[in-house]
Amino acid sequence: MLPFPTISALHAAYRAGLHPSAVLAETYRRLAEIDDPGIFLTLLPEAETVAAAEALGPFDPVTMPLWGVPFAVKDNVDIAGLPTTAACPDFAYVPETTAPAVERLLAAGAILVGKTNLDQFATGLVGVRTPGVAPRNAFDPAVVPGGSSSGSAVAVARGLVAFSLGTDTAGSGRVPAGLNNVVGLKPSLGSVSARGVVPACRTLDTLSVFAGTVSDADAVFRIMAGYDPGDPFSRPLPVASRPGNLPPGLRVGVPDASSRVFGGDALSEAAFDVALADLGTVIGGAADVVDLAPFFAVARLLYSGPWIAERYQAIRGFIEARPDALYPTTRAIIGPAAELSAADAFAGLYRLAELRRIAERVWAQIDVLVVPTYPRPRTLGEVAADPIGPNTELGTYTNFVNLLDLCALAVPGRYRSDGFPSGVTLIAPRGADGLIAELGARLHAAAGIGLGASGEPVPAEPASPADLQRAGPSEIEIAVVGAHLSGLPLNGELTARGARFLRTAETLPEYRLHALPGGPPARPGLARVEPSSGAAIETEVWGLEPAAFGTFVAGVPAPLAIGTLRLSDGTSPKGFLVETAGLAGARDITEHGGWRRYLASGQAA
């Protein structure tokens, strides 16, 4: 039997002579063995997938980084020649073109196996709102598999494919990941084209990725990502070329006592506490507690506010012509939106704007928020008795994310004491996808659990890979010395541009550091002097893509400037310097050896 399919494991096997046909044969064998007809709505014949593998030519993971990697796609995403049903047979159509994001994966050598089941029209977090057979949870068939991307999550958890695509509007790429012990990546909105996706809420939708490991999910995301002028909601967001190291000033927040919601489930609460212990080990200290009340208020807008009307608009022609074709719960949720007015929509937008301002105060204090992925498992019986309540509860920590324009990553954690999977979700402002990937990979490795429903261990992640301490081929290194240091007020100007932390390093002993007048925020000025009168000053070095570097430098105000710094590690990155005229009224703080140490001394005004 072949191992759990991760990209690295598959490519190692291919280098050793294995043919993709053997991997595909194992996919179909495993599918027959688990006998779960609810996973796929369209399954390609094995011979067709083998033919696609043959068409790839010789093994070439350089130009085709997904060469021979089997994957699946949620059935609200268009694949030319295959029906798109959104789990509603009467809605089905056969598109002539493939969604651009999927085209990128196919061009990278990935092999499509089929299209997966979902909560109808991507409306739900339980994964069983489908008129056909629902997928079974990979760990306990009595528990819901999570939705709406249920089939995609189960396909990965069962080792049928190395990765799969879902969509995520309210948590559909995270809740099923948590309930099936796989990674669920929800990227920054607009970073991946949503053309060819049946919309739920067009302003909030994004494709998402399920995979066994964080590195696989991140790799797939970076292949899909890119600005699409044909998608009116696409944005040219900077995306770090790869995750970096963890910055030393990383600020992590976790729910305070009033924000811990587990529905009275002591096992889920205990599992979260264990995950927090792992988090403390990874970040080397305790996290700060955060009141999530404003986030929960945002979450309530998604289904009790006017965004339900956006779901109505997405299928307006169909629901008005064929209301009885909808799954009863789906119709009950979307149907009442017809009564909402334009005034209701504006009221919702105004309320969201108010809550965003409140949430911004939280993000001024933390860089990453770590929450449970779901409060507690819910059973099929509970959902049958109450189709709405358990679904709402499952979205406790997910519904607010897209409304607040955040990125998120669901990562498996240590199992509950009853053996059922648990996990946490890392949330950060848009553009911080690389940061949460690095932290998530370390948390996943620290949990010491299996991949998906298999017993195979999560591959070890290097603690601080040497190659991540230098810029990639397309990056520009920039050294920061003051308010742009990690954990300080202006660091977001870097992370929002997709910057990744590389290393700490001192300058050569030929600089002096000064606390400049003015602010907030307080800022230092670094001046180069004769070596005989200088000292070594602490810096952080970050990597930026050229376009992001350009916009960052364009915003640097006088008397600061960007020049070339000489560091003790032998490198000469670009970095902050101060004009001589800007030192009037400044205080020399060179003796502290760095801005962070100066702030810690308590001498800052």
C-alpha cells in the first residue's frame, strides 16, 4: 500500500521510478474500500486519469511542481466538459471553460480525479445539506463531516488525493478541515481568481485548499494565486513567495474566558488548552487574551443581516423559477432574503464598518489570532433534529473572517481524549498568508498526530531552515531598526505587503542610533559614522517582492531614507537611515544597542 499522498512523498516515489498510474490505482482502490458514495458527485474513470498522467511526459517537478499529484475539486467550480451541479441536480450545467485557478493547477501537472459533494449552493457548515448521499466523517460516521466543502475535506482525509479545492465564505474551507483532521487554507480575499465558481456571496467568496500538510496547502495556494482582470473581485495582493521564519516580536492573541465557546463540551475545551500549550512552546512564551465580542457581532451579520440577500442574488433567477428544487434547509435560509430592502443592505454595511473599527483596535495589539476551529463535534442526529442551531454553532470562530478581510489557516491539533480530531485556526490580516503558514506548520508538527485519517506521522518541519534566512531569487532584503520591527506599530506596513521575516542581525560597529522627536509612533534614526565612534545596532531583515518594496519605500517619510546597510553577517541589505538634518533635537540611544532594548529600558518618552 502506498503512503499517504503528500506532494513531497509522491515526488520522492516518482524519482525512485514509481509511475502515477500506481498512485491513481491506489486512489480508486481506497475509494472502493471505504465505500463512501457521498464523497464524489462526479468521479472520472480511472483510465481517463491515467491518460492525463501519460500526457504529462517525463517526470519534471521543476516546470510542473504538481507533476502527477492527484486532486479533487468542489462541485461548484467549473471544469470544462464536466457538470457543475452545486449539489442541486436541477441547476446543473456543463461549462465550456475551466476556472482559471484550476487551469493553473492542471498546467502545473496536477491530475484531476473528480468533483466533490457539498452543502447545496455552498450554504452550510454541516456538510449534509445535499439531496443525495452525504459524505461520511472520516473519523466517526455519526458526526457531521462539516461543510460546505465536505467531500473535498473527506477526500483528503481518506488519502484519496493529495489536495482538494473547496470554497470558503463563512468557514467552508476550515470547519470540515477541523472535523476531518486535515489542513484548511483560506487565503486573503481576491488573491485567487473566483471566475468559474458558482457564487455564494461574491464579495466574500474565495477558493480554499485542503491538504495533509501546511506546506502542501501553501504550495497549491501559491500556484493558484494571481491577479485576474476578468474577475471583478480579484485584487493584486502581494503574496510572499514562501513562508519565512517566525519574527522574534510575534504577537499572538487567544480568546479570553468570555470568548471561549465549546457548547459545554469539556473534551473540546481540554483539547484547545493542550493546543495552547503547544503554541506556547512554538512561540516561546504566553499568548495574550483577546475579547472576541466584536468579532462575534460581525459573525452574526452574515446570516442575520443583509448578506443573506447576496446568497439570494447569486441564484436569484433559479430560486425564483424553481424554489422547490432547493434542499429544504437551503431554501429556508435563502428564501426570506427576498423580503430584505436596499435600506437593510446599507444598514448592514454601516454596522459592519463600525465593528471593523472596533476590531482594528485588536489588530493593533496582535499579529495572529489563534482560536478553536469549531466549538464541538455535532452529530447527524442533532442536525436532523435542528438543522440550523448546530450549523450556526460550528461557525462561531469562522463566520467573521471574510467580512473583516482576514486570512485564515485551520491546522489539526492533538486529538480529543475520545480520539476525535481537534485543531486550531490561525487568523491574521490580509496579506499575512505566509506568516500563518509558518506558524501553522510548526503547530501541526508539534501536535505529533497522524495525517488525515491515517496513522502516518506529520512530516517534521525544520525549526529554522537556513535557506529561509536569505531572500529568494525575486526578493529584495530590507533591514528595519525601529517601529517596523516585529510586534511594533508599523510592522503591519511590511506584513500587509507580503513581507516575510528572514533573520535578525546586527550592523557592523559603524552606526549610531537616535530617538527622533515627534510621533506617534516614536521612531529612531540610524546614522552611519566613523567605525571608531560607532556601535553594532540590532536589526531585523525582511524579504519583499520588488513591487511591494517599491510601494513600501515610496511611503518612507523624511527625515528617514532608504540606503544600504552593512551587517555583521556579511550582507548589505537595503535599510533605514536618517538624514543628518533630521538629527536636530534627537536623543542618542546607541548605548542600548537597538530600538527594542531602548523601549524595554523604560527611558522612551
